Amino acid sequence: MNPAPIKRACVIGWPIAHSRSPLIHGAWLKHYGIEGAYTRQPVKPEDLQAFLGSLREQGLVGCNVTIPHKEGAYRFADRRTDAAAAVGAANTLWFQGEILCADSTDGEGFVANLRAAVPGFSARGRPVAILGAGGAARAIVHALLEDGASEVRLMNRTRSRADVLAMHFGARVVVADWSDRSKACEAVALVVNTTSLGMKGNAPLDFDVGRLAEGTVVSDIVYVPLITPLLAAARDRGLPIVDGLGMLLHQAVPGFERWFGVRPVVTPHLRALVVADLETA
Ligand code: ATR
């Protein structure tokens, strides 16, 4: 009898060279002693359908999906999780029998990381605030509503994008003007920056952490640098902070479990591996 073929997964995007997913999944494969492979796969936008249509023939058990394919992968899949449907995009594809399934794990990863970084934190029954209204904001709004937040305050430079999200998610999402962002966050349990402000090479986010209530958790999904100017200011004020790298690590957990059958653990060692890689980039 032939031995079972090794399980192979990959991450697709265009471009894809910057993706840290192979480092993360490769470290887990090694740690759990699984004979599997996880590679980077550049896929041009015009080739997406053909690529996804031949996953099986290529010997793949599934893949991660990143920019610009998240919406296309969502549409292509046969079945979608509630999170993927709420976001209208997918970052994780896997097979259930012959059925290609799609999930969006960013929101779940965000909340898992939040709980790991601030033990006992829950949004249940409390207002939270999100800056930005792109794809990442969508995933996080959904996850925080699922977590029971009483209200999600949304601020975005282009207000109409925030209004679209509020319409989509319903009455618990309330939009405030971008110019009122510091004031609108005065009495929330959590502030999340999902904009690209504060990322290396970009302007910092102009935000007054001095107005936040004692104990407000401040989180950034930007992870280059690891400590953004927003997080540094919050830390200086003595507020709990949650960086964006943890979300990147935690969003990878459900995919690995679906492809390779083991639910992996995000350890300080894994984090250190990725931090070291970011530092050499
Ligand atoms: P993603 O899907 O990763 O969230 P995106 O859709 O490009 O990425 O969203 C980026 C977010 O950063 C948006 O909320 C964007 O605001 P706009 O909708 O007004 O474009 C926000 N953003 C980017 N540059 C910004 C800037 N200079 N000032 C304020 N917000 C900015």
C-alpha cells in the first residue's frame, strides 16, 4: 500500500512574498511533528478561479487567502461560515469532503488575542470603539458584536464607509465623525485602530489617549512597528495595550486545525520567531 500523501496547504496572494504565514505554519508543523507542507503561492487576480478550482488536483488540503483575493475566494467557496458571511470575505479555505468551505478568522483571532493579552477581558455588555472601516474593521466589528459588546462606535476618515458598516451590522453599531474620535472613545472598554496610520512609513494616528477612562484597553492591528505611537502613548498612560502581532498569530489557528488536525497553541516562542523575522525584514 502506498503511504498517505503528506498534507499540503499554502497562502495565496498577489504579491505574496511578505507573508509570514509560512513561518507560522512551518513552526507548528515542526513542533507537532506533522509531515505536512505550507508554502507561498503567488496567484495573479486573473488566475484565481482556475487556481481555486484545481486545489484538489494540485494536492492541496486548503489555503490561506490574502490581498487581493479575499472577496474572490469568498464568492468561489461552496459553503461559508457566519463570520465569512458577515465580512463578505474569506482568509481560510478547506475541504469538508468535496465541499470547499470558507472562513474569515481575523475577528476570531483578534478576540482570542485580546483574551490572551488581557486575561478575563470581555466586551460583553460594554461599549467599544473602532477606528477605520476597511476589511479588518468589518471582521473585528463582527467578532466584538458576537462577544456581546453593547455598542460598537465606529469612526472613519471617509464617513460613508462607516455608515455602510453600520447599516450592515445594525443598531448596535453607531457612527461618529472622524474628527470627534478622541471624544467618542471617552467611556469605552476598548479602542482598536484598524487604519494604516502608525504603520512604518505612515503618519501616526492623531489620538488623545489622555481622554480615555482608566483601564481602557488600547489595541492596534498594525504590527510593524510592534509598538505603534498609539500603543506607546497608551502604555505611558498606564493603560493595557494589545499589539497587532498576536492577531496575526491567532488568526492562523483555525486553518492549521482544519488542514492538519491539531489545534495549535500560540506560544511566546512562536511570537519570538516572527518578531525576529520582522526585525530582519
Ligand atoms: P483593510 O482592509 O486592511 O482594513 P483598507 O480597506 O485599505 O484596509 O482600510 C484602511 C483603513 O485605514 C480605512 O479605514 C482608511 O480610511 P478611508 O476609508 O477613509 O480610506 C484608513 N486610512 C488610511 N489612511 C488614512 C489616513 N491618512 N487618515 C485616516 N484614515 C486612514
